[in-house]
Amino acid sequence: MKRILVAIDLMDETDQLIDAAKQLVKQFDGELCIIHSESIENYLMSNEFANYPSIEIPKMIDIRKKSIEVQLEKIKEQLTKEGIKTLYILMDGTTTENILREALEFKADLIIVGSHKHGRFYHLLFGSLHDMLISKSSIPIMVIPPKEKN
């Protein structure tokens, strides 16, 4: 397991996913690829723009992308300081296809994703990322459940 791809959404579970990937990469002296995939709708729904209703859509997307890049760069810098060869990729579009495409290009031995606690109705309407990845991937998938909140 020399090459591990971890898909993060920069939410609460990001540190947990990075920690799991970091442990495996260190154990196997491997490489880590961090991927964040964002849909156009998610760019536009960001809370960053609540106070700017007149901002143009391309400008909104550009600002949000730069904000995400800053976060990804911070994660990469920290991992690099710890001696882990790391790259990150910010992609637009459908998350499942982006993860699978990048995992093949990176020649990943493992894909790590998180799991969210959504209800049955949500899963009925939208499905889950890890279920879609498991059904479509030829690369092993490790699903990290969210930590229980006290």
C-alpha cells in the first residue's frame, strides 16, 4: 500500500481521515494524494457569500476555490513537515467519478473516504458516496465512520 488517495470534504471528519491516511502512508513509506471534489452548486451555496448577494457567479466560484486551495495547501505543508510525500487536487464536478478517475491516474492502492450520518430518507434520495465508490471501484475502499459526539 504505497499509494493512498484520501477524499476529503473539509468538514468535521477531515482530520480523522487525514490521520488514518497518514498512519498507513508512514507504515508503508508511501505517498498520499488528497482530493477534494466540489460541484458548482456547492461553490455557490457557500456561507462565505451570504453578505454579498450581488457578487457575480464566476467571482464567487473563484473566491471559493482559492479558499479551498489555501486549506488544502495547509494540510499538504503539515504532512510534508512530517516527512510524507503529499500532493493535493481540487476538482470540479461529480465526486464519485472524480475520485475514481484520480485514483486510477495516481495508481492508488487504496482509497479512503469518510461516512456521514445521514438518515434513511437522505440515503434513499441521494445514496452515499462510499456505497457508489464500492460498487464502481476496482481499488479497495476504506470507509472511516464519523466519531461519536458526546
